[in-house]
Amino acid sequence: GLKPAGVLFSPQVSFTNSGTSAQTGVTVRYWMYDSLAVELYNQPATIASLAPGETMTATFPPAILPAGNYSIKAKAELVGDQAPGNDEITGSLVIGSPLCGNYDVGSSGVFASLTNVNGAFSKLNILGASCDVSFSVVSDLSGETGEIAVNPWAEVGAGGYTLTIKPSGAPRVISGVSSGNGLIILNGADRVTIDGSL
């Protein structure tokens, strides 16, 4: 997952009862470790009841972390569990700094796309901005889906930051098959400029 640096977030994990009996008062736990495997977070939560085959999401107490890469682990701690081999899951979490400055978008850029999952718009929506942001399109973008719109972004610092999207190096074509109502969608975002000049 990806979360913004310096912003409170509440970890959430879904747990499924794969057994044949209903369970009550199930203690679950969530850990976060830094890149040196130092434990930074260790918090329990309780799932009141869980029927056979049912999935419930546990929300853990809020955390705040600086930018970096983290390991995460979640575990069900059901006393007397007959199949403990499926009680734990591990993963990774990236805490990123807000965007600030110019980012190349395209085949050799920081982001491969503007509107696709994990593209430039997605990162801006998740991480916000700490100064004006420019997305310089450095190659034709022929595989855009329009899946991710530009939403109003969170701002750190003075605020009132702008977003500029413009070609770099040569005229660029942004094309693809839209998954919705267009390729570049502004979903309530203000202070956005699409500048076609070189």
C-alpha cells in the first residue's frame, strides 16, 4: 500500500473465518516494522463475532509514520485455533512524501502514465502536494484509460498549489480507451492547467 507521510491513518485488515464454527471475541493484531526490522507499531483489535465463511474488517488505532518503506504483518490470535497456518499475512507499506516540483511522465519518466492505476494522478491524489506540481509528458501516452481522475489534493505548507500538465521535448499524443467519461478527468480539482505549448 501507499500512504502519505506525516498523516494519521488507521490500518485495516480483513479476516475470514475459514472454519466451521462461529467465533466470538477474536483478538487480531497488526505490526509495522522499519527497514531495519525495528518494531514501530504493535496494536490489537477485537472482532466481536465471525460466522463460518464470514469476512470482517478490523480497524486498528491510528498511526503516523515518516516517508520510507515498511514491512507489515497482521495475525489472528484465536486461542485454540485448529488451523493456525492461515492466521497470518505479511506485506509492505510505502509512506511517501507529498509531490513537489516537476515529474516526467512517459516511457522514461517517474510515472509511466497520467490516468492509470499507479500513475501520476493516483500519486497526487494519495500523497498530496507541498508546492506547485508539473507533469511533463516526455513520450506519447497511448495506453491511458482515464481510470484515475484528478481529485482535490491534500496540501502541506502554504497551500494554493497548482498542477500543470504539458508536453516536453516535442508534441505528445495522449490516447487510449476510456474506462469512463474521458481520458483526463478533473473531479473537483482546482488550479489545474493543461498547457499544450513546448
